[in-house]
Amino acid sequence: MFTRKPLIVTHDAHFHPDDVCAVAVIHLLLNGRYRIVRTRDESTIARAHYVLDVGGIYDATQNRFDHHQKGGAGMRENGIPYATFGLVWKAYGAQICGSREIADEIDEKFVASIDAMDNGVEIAKPVYRDTPPYYFADFLFDCNPGWGEKTDFDTCFHNALAVAVKTLSREIQRSRANMEGRKFVERAYQESVDKRIITIDGDYPWRKVLMHHPEPLFIIKPRANSGWDAKAVPTAPQSFENRAQFPREWAGLSDSALASVTGVPDAVFCHNGGFMVIAKSREGALALAKKALEMQS
């Protein structure tokens, strides 16, 4: 028997990252099998299977996801209010990801910032007044037709939607891989004798794990092509401040000059910022980290 595809309704005209990304969630939920109408017509809204960012009702049991009604639609524990993207993600994120833990991680990394912007909540302050940060949300805003452009809003919306679907799919894929990779980092920490220096044997996501523990100062890891890194552990996820630094006299040196000052024959390079050194071997990178600790003590 022929069955019509589910109908999604969201508002017409100028679109925002919130409604674009909310539709992207339903796109993934339904594997792309749906119809979409961008309108504020109440009769069309009434017969829709999913109503996003329009209609003035939040009722997840009826797939009505709006946050513009009086009092909004609630907020997260950290105080960031929900917009439609977050409401839809809260309802279906775990189902799409196959894990509530992964869904929560994506909400923290990606969804909440778009909800904050849509609700007019500031979560970051630019350091330079004339150089604001550029976010994924800014790109989606810029997908709207500009002054003098003849492209219609619906065409531009679908172009933005395609990017949002790809981006959200990538975030899910990346978070799944990171979740598995962190297990190897945690195991390396648990098995390490000197927990100030942790060695891992793959390019696993290590920052979140090691910053959770108080002892680690340096991480030893293989490079993508060849050689080994010794890197300082940051004090916070987005911080350039580190728990330890490599000696200032190493900064900017490479090859024989670095090998000479460190006494490590296969030392290759030390970053000017003092947060990373490279050696040709695992043993060399480990020796550089140990020497850095000795010089600090």
C-alpha cells in the first residue's frame, strides 16, 4: 500500500541555524524520507507530522517543537535555554546516535551553542572588538539570500540543510570514534607507573581523559606520518595554558641544534610555544618529556 512520506513544517522566509539544524535531525531520524513545507499557515501546521520552530507549542509526544511561546521551553542545567534544535535533539538524539552519552556530548559541543545564539544568550566574549569569532551558525545565517540576490529562500534553505546534515552526521561519527578511543587513553593512564607522563600507541582523543585526572603533564603519542610527539596537557579543553611547558631554551630549535641542547640524538623539533616537541622515536619523545620534568624540579 502506498503511504505518503511524513510531513515536516517549519517557518518560511528568513531561516536560522536553529530551524535548519532541527530539520537536519529529523532528516537523519527518517533517513531522508519526508516532505517539508516552510509556512506559517495554521491548517498546514495542524496536519504536519513534525512541527519545528513554529506554531507556539512544545509537546514532544506530539512532535511539536517550538520555543517562542511565553515562558520558552525550558533550559539546560547550565542555564542555556532550549531552542528548537535542542528540543528535537533531546527527543531523538540518543536514538540517532545509538547512545545517550554520545548525544549528550554532541549537545554540549554543538547543539547548545546554536540554541544559545537563537535565544540571544552570549556564551563567549571576543578578545578583539573588531575581530569576532566565526561560528558554524554564522555560515548558516549567511546561506540566506542577501540583498540583491535573486535566489529564493526555500532553495537557499535546502542548500543550508544539506550542509547541516553532513555536519551533524560527521559530529556523530566523530563522537562515536572518540568514545571508543578514550577507552585506550584511560587504560594507558591506569597502567602508567609515572602518571605525569602518559604514553599511547595511537592517535586517540586524549585531552578530555587526561584533563579529568590531576597528575598528567605530558602525553607521548605517535604522529600521523612518522615520528613521535611529546605534548603538554592543557589546563582546560579550549585553553592554550598548559600544566607544564618544555624548557624555554628549547623553543624553536630543530634537528642537530635541539639534539645538542637536549642530549636526545633523535630530537627533531620544539614548538616556539613550548607545548610540543617531536622526536623520531617513542624513546626519544619520552626522554624529552622526562628531561623537561627534571629541569622543572
